[in-house]
Amino acid sequence: MDINQGMDWLIERLRAEQSSDGSWDYPFDTGISTDAYMIILLRTLEIHDEELIQGLCKRILSKQEKNGAWKLFYDEGEGNVTATLEAYYALLFSGNYSKSDPRLQSAKKFILAGGGLKEVGTYTKIMLALTGQYKWPTFSPLPIEVILLPEIFPINFYSFSVFGRANLTPIMILSAKKFSIKTKKTPDISELNLHRDEDDQWIRSNEWRSLLSFIEDGVKSLIGIPGELRKTAIDRAKKYMLDRIEPDGTFLSYYSSTFLMIFALLALGYKKSDPIITKVVDGIKSMKCEIAGLPHIQYTTANVWNTSLISYALQTAGVPFDDPMVEKANRFLLKKQHDKFGDWVIHNPNSLPGGWGFSNVNTINPDVDDTTASLRSIAKMEPPAETAWERGTNWAFSMQNDDGGWPAFERETESKLLEFLPLEKGEFLLMDPSCADLTGRTLEFFGHYTNLPNSHTVIKKGIDWLRKDQRRDGSWYGRWGLCYTYGTWAAVTGLSAVGVAPNDPTVQMAVSWFRSIQNRDGGWGESCLSDTKKRYVPLSSSTLTHTAWALDTLIAVSEKPTAEIRKGLAYLLASLEKDDWTTDYPKGQGMGGAFYIHYHSYRYIFPLLALAHYQKKFGS
């Protein structure tokens, strides 16, 4: 297959899979965790959707390894204790499987060998506490009165990222109430708690104790009777959740926060049959998709992200902007531009709405990446897109952090103090700092799609931030993708777009790094282990997406096709149609070491972009 054939194949594949509304609704595939939690939720609420529950059980079992464990990704050693516990508990909770089932027995053996319940993640411990399998901590990891602290206090409610607030708000209610609920369907897994005689099995540290003391001092400074303050705090937390329910019923369109909100509402006295809870459950159900003939409950939907990237890639590959496929996609995107103020306005009070969110149901939680991706897609449209373009560009421009980089959702939410809170992966859950992938992609947008001069202060600050963030080996860490390959691709293509020369030492270090990690077959591949190891870890095989990112980087800064580019191109063209574990391997992450995303669209989008950029620069 040559370049033209490869591009044609990818374009027609995308054309065939476009939805009637103009979007692409490829699954947002995050493994089996949300499927397990859905079974637990439905059984707890006594909603007996047996067809869905049985389908979710089949999907969970289809992912079990021979040793009885479940993994987050292919090369994750023997397995993941947290994922295995969630699967085991959900299968028991379904009522369709017993502890004597050989598959569950092998899972139990793996969990016990891994240390039992004490070794699972904090979020999973919270779920177990909610359903009566685990003690709530004697301490409160974060007093709910934090929601009352003024913004001038070093740690306050809006110090956290919006994703952190969405999850912490119901957690603070539930922790304050020490809420737990059981039904006749609730299984007993106490035999997995090897440390149940210990007073506290939740994460604690001296740094945390010091930080908690500091927060408690702040709470004590609030004027009011403690009991009344707690009631006020709970009321404010409840209002925060209810005010951010999306039209489909979900809480900011995230599964985890919506799941927790349901239990928080139960803790506040809502009945299981309350219309609010019924609508919330329907909203979660509406995020169901089908993968390989089995249902999967998505963590959120990715329609806007998929559609903006695909439309942009198609146009880059030469599909006219007035082609019906592109026209339909861009009309979909225009309808999804936000016109409401969200939490982002707290730290960015001088800007108006105009961003885009990730999900097709997201109306108040835009992000920089989806905004610039959507703007690339509609760049050639005629009015009324001009107004949308101006609003979106202004919003993205306004979101730059003071340090010169760009965050995902909110400005200035990266307090290092938050790292000491007793939540593992807190840097992912609680903070939204400047990152190389967002900064690079935003610079690429401003450099290629706007008239903003490279000498502008905003551009210069972005360049300076990327220079400072580069690792010694020449790479950059990408916060929302995997991982150093992703970050380095975004950083270099961004720097190139705003005039940083190919012979610049920063760029040449990155090029040398990419050359050094190319596989013998010509491709590139990176392991999810890079996240937890805090360094680049190669995958045992090349992947289409990693190869496309690396190839696109080298194309952007090369005057002619190099040997590395030719080898990468050959691998890409020979592999476009392959279907194996590498095509299912995660390419995105939400929480390093705990939450990975397989974007089903990436195997088409990024190879198409790399091929299109090669053809434009070097010919066929």
C-alpha cells in the first residue's frame, strides 16, 4: 500500500463510520472498572436490568487473564489488584456467580496474594465503604468545611481542579456522614480483608498530618457554631453537585463523580426512587456503548474530541471543507460550543464562554484541547462560524497560566500542597497544571491557524515554558496521552509552528531522542509503565499511534525524508489494517497507574495526519 492508497483507505473507513448527526462516536474505552461499578450501583439501587447486568458480566469475564487477574494494560506484570477486586466484587454482586466458581476462586487467590483489600486504590476503598465492606477512616481525609474557606486561604475548594472538586464533593459528604448501604444482594467479601483488626487502613503520612492540621486551623477560623458550619457546608456541597448536573442527568458528564453523587444523595435522605436519582441513572445508562458485541459503560463520551480531530485530519488530508462528511461534522461541532459560564470563570473572570468540552453532553466544562481541536476543524467555514471562531480563540487565549503553559480545564490550579493529601494519584485527581501536550498543541494552533505573531508575549511565554519543561534526554512528558512520545510530539510540532527552527538545540535533542527509541521494525511503541516509572519505558512492540506521533514530529522538522522517516513510513503503511493487542493498547490516560484509555479512533486519526503531512511536505 502506498501513501495515496493508505490515505484513501483511512478516509473511506472514517466516512463509513460517521454517525447520522455528523459526529464519530467511537468508544471511550477505559477497561472494566465502570462496568463493575455499574453492576454494583444497579444492585444497590435495586434496579434489576438483567440484560445489561448479564452483558456487563460477560464483558468483565472476557478480560480475565489465565491466572485469574485483570489488568489495566497488556504488559502490566501479573495483574492489577484493584481491577481484580472490582471485577470479583461486581461478579458476586450480580448474583449470577458464586464464590465457588473457578474463575472467581482464581481471582480471589490473586487478590489475597496481592495483600487483600488494604492494597486496593483509595477510590475503590471508598466504594467498598459505601457498600459495607470496609470501615470509613476514623479521620476525615478532607473536612467538608473546606468548601466554606475563602479563596484567599492557601487551600480552598477552588484550589482543586474541577475534576478533583467533582469527585471530592460527594466524597466529603459521604465521609462526613460515614454513609454505608447494604441490600439482600450485597455479597460479603470480608475474607479478603487481611488487616481488619487495624484501626486505620487508609493512606496516612506525617506530611498529611501537618497539612490537615493547617486546614483544620483554617476551618476553626470560620465564624459560626461547628454544627451549623457543618450543615452549611453540606448544603453548599449538595448545591454544588445539583447545579452541575448536565441535561442527561450526569454530574459534569463523568461516571465516577456521578456514581459518588448518587450515594451522596442517598446519604442526604433521597429515596432510591427519587426522580433526580432515576434521571441520573438514565444518564449513566445513556453512556453505554458496544464493543465486540458486549456492552461497556463509558466513563464519559468522546464525541466532540473524536469529531474535531477527525474533521481536522480529513481536511489536512485534502478532503474539502464543503465535503458532506466534513460539513456534517462541523455543524455538529458548532452546536456543541459552550455558551454558559463554568467553574473555569473563578480563575479566569475576564473571559466569556466559547470553549468546547470533551463529551457530547458537556455544556459547562470546556477544555483547552477540545477547543483548539474544534477550532482547527471549523477554520475554513464561512459565517456563522466567524463568531464561533472569535469566541473560541479568545477563550483558549485567555486560559494561559501565569507560568506560560496551558492547563486542560482551569487556570492556576496546581498548588503543590495538594500532593500531601491522603489520595494516591493526587497529582492527577486534584491538580490541573500546565503540561507539555496542552502547551504544544495550543502553540501549534496559534502558529498555524491565527495571525498571532511569534513575537507576541503569549507565544514567547509558551515557548519559554516548554524549553524549561523538557527532560534531560530531550523528551517531554504528556499528561493526557502515552506518554513521553505524546508529549514530545505535541511540544516539537508546537514549537515548530511558532517559528522555533529545526536546528534549535531544544528541537535537535527531541529528534535525537526519537531516533534513539525507534524499533527495528521502523515503528515506535511506549508502555503505560512510563507513567508510574516517571521515565520512558518501551513497549515490546510498535503501535500505529505511537509511530504516527513520532513520524509526524520528524516530518515537521526535517528538510527531506531521513532514514528514520522512511522506516517509520514503511511500518505505518504496512500496518494500517492490522488488528492485534497493540491496536487495543491504551494511548491515553486520566490517572497514571490507575486509569487508561483506549481511543478506538486514534489508529485512524494520527496515521492519516502523519501521511498527509508527509505528502504535503515531500510528495508521494
